[in-house]
Amino acid sequence: MRACIIPGSFDPFTLGHLDIVARASRLFDKVYVAIMVNPEKQGRFDFRQRKLIVEATCAGIPNISVITADGLLADLCTALGVCAIVKGVRNATDLDYETSMASANRFLAPGVETVFLPAKAELAFVSSTFVRELIKHDRPLGGVMHPDAVKLISSGFKSEN
Ligand code: PNS
């Protein structure tokens, strides 16, 4: 079985992320979506909320597991036995950043390959940062987040308490 991991801070998980996960799920037998800590970013949603959003958004994809983890991505790759890290890239800035992350992860886990999937052009403007701005300014989230994820946020995650 060939498994991959799609790591990210997913704060929150967007339709751009969903597109990458869906495409990876057709390339690999198993996909782990790993919600992890990016030390350069301050969180808006807590890990429980982020996980609920990912699960609601990816409900139609059968071969994925959503996990949360701290620690190093390379160690998680080894523990899960994945052969690849999959990352979506929207533009040259993403590619530059992700290339250096890939080198660091190769240094730590030489047997794990990083695979880049280019974002669809129509989703390339979608980022978690943009979504957080929309939320802050009370703007609708249609077109950037899954409707079920929007419902979760609108309800204050109350139905899941
Ligand atoms: O969605 P993001 O914020 O670009 O995801 C970045 C993330 C969480 C994948 C990255 O910060 C990460 O891998 N964190 C785990 C800690 C780690 O392994 N750091 C070294 C990576 S080179």
C-alpha cells in the first residue's frame, strides 16, 4: 500500500486544500491529512475545530484519515510509514518556501519523497489567510470553503460539543 501525508496548519482548511487532497487520494492508496503546528503562524482555530472542518470538508473521500500532531513532520512520516509528502503550490512564492521545506524533510527522512501538485488556476487565490480575513470582516465564505465547514463555523461548532 502506498500512503502519503498532506501536512499543513489548515487554519482553516479551504476548497484549495480540498482539491489537493482529492487529487492525492486518486494517486495514493491512503492519504493522511495532518494538522500540524507552523511555528511561524499564530492560530485562529484550535486543533479540534480545524479537525472538524477538515472532516466535514473531506467527508466524501473514502481513503483519508485526518490526524493532529505536534513534533517533526519527518518523524510522523516514519511513524506512519508514508512514502511521500504532498504539498499544493499556488505560485512561485509557495514553490520557493516548499522547496526549502522539502530539502529539510529530505535531510531528516531521506526515504520520503516530497511531491508538489500545482493548484488549479481558479483556486490559486484561495488561502487560509484570505479566509481568516473574510471571517474577520464578516463576509460570506462561499467559493472558498465547503458549505458544511461554513455551517460549522456559523454555528460556533456548537452541534459538536
Ligand atoms: O500550511 P502550512 O502552514 O504551510 O504548513 C506548514 C507545516 C505545518 C507543514 C510545517 O510548519 C511543519 O512541517 N511543521 C511541523 C514541524 C516540522 O517538521 N518542522 C520542520 C519542517 S522543515
